[in-house]
Amino acid sequence: MENWRLAVLCSHLRPTTASKSSPVSPSICASGSENGQTNFCVFCKIIRGQSPALKLYEDDTCLCILDTHPLSHGHSLIIPKSHFSSLEMTPPSVVAAMCSKVPFISNAIMKATGCDSFNLLVNNGAAAGQVIFHTHIHIIPRKARDCLWTSESLRRRTLKLDQEASQLADRVREQLSFLNNAEESKDQGSSLTGD
């Protein structure tokens, strides 16, 4: 069990794609379609009451539970009640509902744990360290000098405002424009047909 916890921690600090030799592998929800995978998803089982969990908060859209393999005391997860394997598959209204609960829930967690800070984290995809392929948000309570992330001791480099950075910004803006136009076209698609 301790090796598994260490592997989870390492996957957050140095995310890599899970392999057969890795002690941490994606849940069964990672394969196949969105439909039909909820029978094997640990979060879906918790939502249906088929697996135990310590529930902290619940409403019509989401559930907050204590993480069973916490990185810190009070580490919690906000989970949508509907199964979505990744953040990009999760409807914006569901993401908004989950995020709207963060100040309320995190304040209670910080007071209960005696912490004054927290990390808000989403691991989206295997390379980012996602282990359970059901969208979820981590609330990780923090204390000064807890040394949770090794990256905190790394020196951050100043962004060079050069041609490479400018080209990256242009590519991101291009993708945002493309995605925005595609979304607008989809919204207007039904009214543009048949004339």
C-alpha cells in the first residue's frame, strides 16, 4: 500500500503515462466510451452508494469526499455526479457548478485541518497524472514548509518575450478562435439549414 501511495505522489510530481510496470494504472473508465463505463468507475460506485466514502458535501450536481489516498491531511475531491472521463468532456455548466463550491468547501477544510492555504488541482489525462478517469478536482490543504511538491524548491525561469513565446501565444489564440467559431457554428447550425 505504501508503494502505491508513493507512486500516486510521484505521478503528481512527475507525471508520466501509466505502463504495465507502473504500480499506478488508469481505472477501467479510461477505455471505451463514456456510456457503459460507469459500472467499473470507483467514483460512480461511490455516487451510487455501492462503495464507501467519507462524504463532506453533496448537492444535485456534485459530491465532495475525502481522498482515500491523501497527499495531505484533509485532501478532498469534488466529483460530478455524472460520469465524464476528462475535463474537456465535462459540460461547462458542470465544471462551473463544481468550481462554484470550491470557496465554500475549501474554507471548511482549511478551518478543520488548521491550514491556511490549499492547492486546487485537476490532473487531466494520463500524462498529467490522472489515475481515475472520471473528472474530479483535488483540494489539497497546505501548511508552510510542508515540502509536498518538489517543484516548490525549483527556481522558476522568467519567460523570455522572444519570437518563440510570441509564436506560442499566436498558436494558442488561433486555437481559441477556431474553437470559439466552431462552438458558435454548432449553436447556429440548426437555424442555417433548409433555406
